[in-house]
Amino acid sequence: MTYNPNLVFLGPMKLLVVVCALFLAVTVSAQEHVVFEAGGAKGWSMFPHIESDTLFCAQAGNLLRLAKGQTSTRGWLWVAPSDFNDSNDYRIEARIRQIAGDIYNGFGIAYGYTDAKNYACFMISSWKQVKLASALNGKWVDWRDMLQVKAIKAVGEFNNIVFEKKKNEVTITINDTLVLTAVAPKVVGKGIGFVTHAPLAFEVESLKLTEAVPGSLKAKSTTASSESLPNATMRFHILFDPGKTEARPSSLGELNQVVGFMRSNQQVSIEIGGHTDDLGNTKTNQKVSETRAQAVMNYLIMKGIAAKRITVKGYGESKPVVPNSSPENRQKNRRVEFVIRSTQ
């Protein structure tokens, strides 16, 4: 499946041609490809169904339940084939929890899997630990630990994990908290699945692997004949929780597309517009929308975009893109938009 990654052009899209002016034609070639997705209604049939005294891997309702009985062997894998290109950027998203076993041992996602001796993985433990590792020919060649990660939930509670690779860097976000940034481990294969290092049981609600197909936002300056500029609006899925002013970590991919666009097009200045749903009072929503826009501006500045190229404005709840008639619609209205204001 290939699709346009959450980028829509709105507003006045007629680029009027009159004498001696500059306009900006913005196109999109960046795409994402969902390589692997399982969970909920999709089921877990791609994983081998195993039930024995020592090994368990089976669907339990909408969850995949995995467990290992007591044994002297250390480390188990449950994997399914995939076919992503690890030289591209990619993102792994999972919702997972430990339900039994020693809290000091890790469980998590195996990716880039070739066989039981060659794979990369990242794991968490209910002891508040994150592990990032690669195994080659049965030996750990790259192992990184991070201890006392407060964002990790206790046994029985689900963790939302986002593992994202961009160029030669990976980040791990747990429950909307960025917990690790590191050089990307070596990847030797294509499979994806689950790994544990000790006898414990855990459940998985969802697993998704998305690959970024090469491409970028591109701008082309053209001599035209108008003294007006197109107020082209770029709407990304920069998501916020109700009443919150920090973008969700899952929105970093979209934010970084804007960063790349601004770096490649030094003549462009933008307005960042913050928006809310209709929950809460109008005055509070106005303030929240302004703070959201400012938070996004701060992120762009942190990434090296000059502050003079950015203005911010809060619109509160005044410009919904869909009716505020459901939680899903309200989520769409809690957003920021980027409007091209100048190409000089």
C-alpha cells in the first residue's frame, strides 16, 4: 500500500499569472509505505500458532499473547516475514505489555531479522530499562542500555512504543516520551516480530512497520506576472491531546518534513497557525492554539530554521476542518497548519 503521508493543500490554490512576480509551486514526492501491520481486527495469523509446556504464541481475542516456560535457554523469538528496505527511513509502532514474569528482563520488537542468530531488536523491561541491540552470528555486536526510564509502565499496563530511524539515527519514544536517541544499529534482514530474553509473558495489541519511500517536499520558483503570492496551506497531522500544547512524538515525522522543506527553500517564510477543537471555553482555546503554534515554531528554530522566517498565530476553535461531532473529528481539528506567506 502506498499513500501520500498526511499532506493536503488547501486555501486559494489558483496561482494567478500576471506581470513580474514570483510564485511558489509546491509538490509532494515524499511517500510512506506500510510494510507490515497486525493487530485488532487484522488478527495475528502471520505468526505461528504454538502452544506447549514451554512455548506459547497464540491469539487471545484481539491480542497476541506470548510466553515462555522455565528453561535453561535464554532468549526466544516470534517473527513474521516482511520486506522493507532498511536503507530507507522507517518507523515501528507497537502497543505492548508484560503480564507475568521477572520484571528485570526485557521484551520487545525484533526487526531486520534473518534468523535466530542475526537480527536487531529493541526491548523494554518493567524495571524501567530500554535496550537497543544487534546480534550477528549469534553474538551481540551492539548493545546499549538506558536505565530508570520513568515512562515505562508497570506489569499489566500497556506501553505505546515508537521506534523511528532517520538516516543514521534512531529514536525510541515510549508513552509519548522520547527516551533514547542513538546511532542506528546494523540491520541484516527483513523480518519483524517479538523477542524476550527470559521466561515471561507479554501481550501485543498492535504492531506496524512503515517505510519512508525516498522523496521530499520540493519547491520551484517561477517568474510569473502577479504581485500577489499564493497563500498555499500545508496541513500535516501534527497531533495534540485535548488541552495539551506539546505535539505527540508520533508527529515528529511530519514536523521534520517541514524542516527539510524550509532548509531546501531558503526564500520561503511561513505562518504557523494553531487550532483547537470546541472542548473548553473560547478564551482558553485561543490561548492553547497560540501556545501550540509557538511550540512548533520552537521546534523548527531548534532544527536551525531562522526565527525571522516564521510567524505564529492562534485561531482557537474558529476554523474547524470538520464538524466537532465525534472524538475522531475533534482530533482532526486539534492541529497546526503552515501557510506560505513570502518567497523572498
